[in-house]
Amino acid sequence: PTGGAWLCMHLWRHYEYSGDPNFLQEAYPLMKGAAEFFADFLVEDPRAGGRGYLLTNPTHSPEQPNPALGDDGEVVAGTTMDSQLVRGLFTAVIEAGQILGIDAEFRQQLDSMRADLPPNQIGRHGQLQEWLEDVDQPNNQHRHMSHLVDMMPLGVVTPHHTPDLAAAVRVVLDWKGDPSNNTAWSRAWKMCLRTRLLQGDHAYMILNDLLGRSHTDNMTFSTKGNENQIDGNLGALMGTAEMLLQSHHGELFLLPALPKKMAAGAVTGLRARGGFEVDLTWEQSALSTAVIRSRLGKACRIRSAWPIRVHDGVEEVPVQSIDTHLYEFPTVAGKSYTISATRP
């Protein structure tokens, strides 16, 4: 039921990285149409104790029945995944409408409805709940991570900004395990989630397992039984890139989940939200230099364990300390900036 919200997420991500107003103008009607569908589709929870939440109904958590919910345990109302996807869609449409300067009344409607969607909930086992009800089964090793969408790919949940929810995601991942009941795409999703949790060594272990034991001889497809799939390869590429660079909540996080076995290296041409392109070099598991090219001229906010210095090739650029381990400096579109960390 929330496929439209999932697909529109790709449109919004493309704009977040590119900042292309022409693309946003073209994509916006599709995003708005999906939001109009959910504005009509959502219903208020009629049950006692339903707290007035707006729910998708009927829906399900993909391929994952839960006998505690009655019937076949799969067709239910208001799964966590749905609430996350619809909330993400509404947020994207609101922001896109603001950028384009249109649909103020519709934005207000979505903002009001967004506030009535169920929040992420932490259950009795410390887990992020997959359903409205606290019925998750410990050590459930089903391959889907559907209700972890707010961490990966949406990037709403992070260890720095929502530590309690990030810890609840980790409980679910620890239940799921790594190789069990997995297709390659599931292992890649777990790798990406571990990377978002800043567990680089764990993500590297999954990567080794995925590439080392589950591929066709020419490395084109990842395999499980008689199935050949490309999504595991593509997801593992995403997870590898995010060991080196992440960009959530308006921040560029350099080397956020660097595995011990990648203690020295270099990478060029990584892309970040906000229209930035990044080259990195590192030694002894610590940043040596970063070169950041600004395509859009936005302020650049860096998350770093050490204070940073910034040079634009002519002179040093003033850096403002925003918060603990968080720094910001102005940029000009088309210019490059060299970042160095001042370690004690």
C-alpha cells in the first residue's frame, strides 16, 4: 500500500543530492499525487486507546505475519513501516512545496496530518516496534527490516540525533542475526544499517560474507539457492560508501564507520546531500585530509571527532563550532575546500 511513498523517496533523495530546481519542478507533481492519495487513505484509529492516530488500513509488514494480531497475523492497520514512509513523504512534499513556493494550504494540511501519525515506539524488550502493538518476538530472524526504514534509508534515526531509537534498532538487528534466513539484499540492508549505527567492523564482516560466499563466479549477481539478484551488490556498494561518508540532518560525517581493516586509504568523488562532492584520505584510522567541492554554495556542516581547519586554496576559511564535534563554514558555489583535522 505504501509503494508510492517508497518510490517518491527516490525522487526527493535525487533532489537532496543534486539541488536541481528543474528536477524538483518535474518530480513535485508525482510526489504531491502520492501525498494526496495518503491524505485520503489514512483513517483515524477507532479503537479505545487508539489515541487518535491516523493509520494506513489495511496494510501489512512485508512477508511478516504475527499470530498475536489475529486472523492470519499479516493484514493489519498502521504498521511502523507505513507510518515512517508516509511521514517521510509528507515531510518531503512540505519541504518541496516551500522551495517551489506553491501549495501553502496543502502543506498546512499535510503538516497537521503528519502530527497525528503514530511515532516510533520502543517496546518492552527495548526493541523498535514493528507494529502499533508491542508484540515483537525476540530473536525473530525474518529477513525483512521493514520497520527500520527510518534509519536506513530515510536517515531520520541516527546514533547522534536519536540515540534511544538507534539503540532500539540495534536490538532488532541483534535479534535478526547476520547470515540466517537471508537473501543477498537482506544482508546488504543489514550491512547498511550497521554502517548507520557506526559499527564499521560489523558491516565489514557482512560485506566479506556477501562478496566472499554468495556470488556468481563473474561477481555480477549475488545468489541464494536458484535465485540470482543484483540488489545485494548495489546495497553493499551503498554500505561501503557510507563507511566513509554519511550526510544526514544537514551534516557531513567523515569516516563515520571505518573498519579496522581499512585503516589507511583514499576515495574520490563521493556525493553528499546539499550538493557536495568529497575526496578523502586517511591514515591509522584517522582523517588526513578531505577536499570538499561545493556545487550549490550552501554552508557546510562537518561532524568530526577533532576540531577542523579549512582552506580554500587562497586563505583559511573561518570555522564556527556549532555543537560538540560539529563545525560549520561558508562555501561558494564551484569552489573547493581542503579540510584537515587538528588532533592533539
